[in-house]
Amino acid sequence: MNFIFWNVGKNSVDAELVELIINTQANFVALAEYVGDEFNLLRLLSSRGVDYHSVPSIACKRIKIFTDLNPSVIRHKREADRYTIKELRVVGMEPILIGLVHLPSKLHTDDDDQLHSAMFFKQDIEAAEIEAGHKNTIIFGDFNMNPFDKGMVSAVALNSLPCLKTAKRESRVIQGREHSFFYNPSWNLLGDRDDIPGTYFHSSPSYQSHYWNTLDQVIIRPGIADRFHKTSLKILKSAGINSLVNLAGKPSVSDHLPIFFCMDIQ
């Protein structure tokens, strides 16, 4: 099953989205800050022979979901302003929990606030897992943190590790409290091995500036991480013949670049 996430930054991107969906054969697309005409997007896809649906939101207006799955297989679990948790129950497939996030930005908050937001989100994820009766959980979106930031690695927050072998221990105990792991393959997107060093570029006037940041990530419960295709995780810099970066290689259509990944959930 193929997934795309893109923070489109309130830009008109329907033409690019159609090309991304067709070229990647995406089954599930989540967008942050989408302000386009969803019916126009569905019409454009239909004109290209792609049957897609829009998934209604309840409390989370920051994230929009489009899919080629029948919306009846998507069950709403928990939602807040900055995240939504869904469950996919498709005949012939294991049930999957999907958490989609657009957490607070570093531009408007500090590390402690981001840590607290991640803590509260993880509490809702764990509650949804208890309700669903399984931990087949994938979380992706704009975390507004790098993989090495507190909210991503702290045991009291998302506790996501770059090493699957370690994450497969499932949890660790600190001062008598158990903290469950996530596996975070998004560490593999850091650096310029594949030309694009991150999903978001920001030049800070402070003495410490990363310039390139990997804010858009996917993290996975270790119990289903073997179904994740590591080599599929990519930062996308083009949509068909349309470039998503400028001549300097920086995001141009939106201030974020989309990510793509694939999982075998059958």
C-alpha cells in the first residue's frame, strides 16, 4: 500500500497532486494546510481514470485525507486540532491504525512545548491502540521536529528510534515506568546522499542553524516495521514533469516537500 504526505502550505497544488498520485500509484494521501477544492481534485483524478474519495474530518481541520479505498473501511478513532487517528479495516488485510499529524511549529513555540504536544499525542495513540485491540500503528505527517528532537526521541514522548533492532525490544522501563518504542526510518532521509537533504529549508539568524530539516516523517510500531519497505521512503522533488524545487534545489511549490513510502499490510 502506497502512502503520500505533503504539507502544501495553503498553495494551489491540485495539478501537482494528480501527477504525484498517478506516478506513485498512491492509495492513501494525507495533506496538511490543504485549502483547494477537493471536488475539483477528485474530478481531475477521475478524468485520468483514478477513482478517489475524500475522507471527512471531525475535529482536525488541519489535515485532509484522500484515498482510493472505500471510505466505509476507515473508522474514526481520536482527533484533536493537530492530529487525527483512523483505523483501516479492509477485508483481507490486518487492521491498521494511522495517526496523521501537523504538530506545532518551531517558529511559534519552543522545544518544551513541542515535547508536551508529542506527549499528549502519544497518550491518545496508546488509548486508540487499547480501544482497537492491536498495535499495528503507523504515524506520519508534519511533526515540525527533526528525528533527533526531544519530542521525537524522549521516552515520555514519541520514543522513536533509528535502529529497528533496538526498537524491537518494544519498550524500555525508566524509574519503574514502561515506555513503548516506535521505529523511525526517517533518520535515513538526513543528509544529501540522495541530493535532497530534508523536507523543509530554513535559514536561521541564530548561531545554530540546520538549514535543511526533516520535519515530515513516518514512524512505525516495531511489531509491523518488517512490513515497511525501507527503500521506498523518499522525499519527492517532482510531480510528473513539474518540479517541486527551484534552481537552488529548495522547495518551491510549497515550503515543504512531500514524502512517499510503501507498506505491505495484507
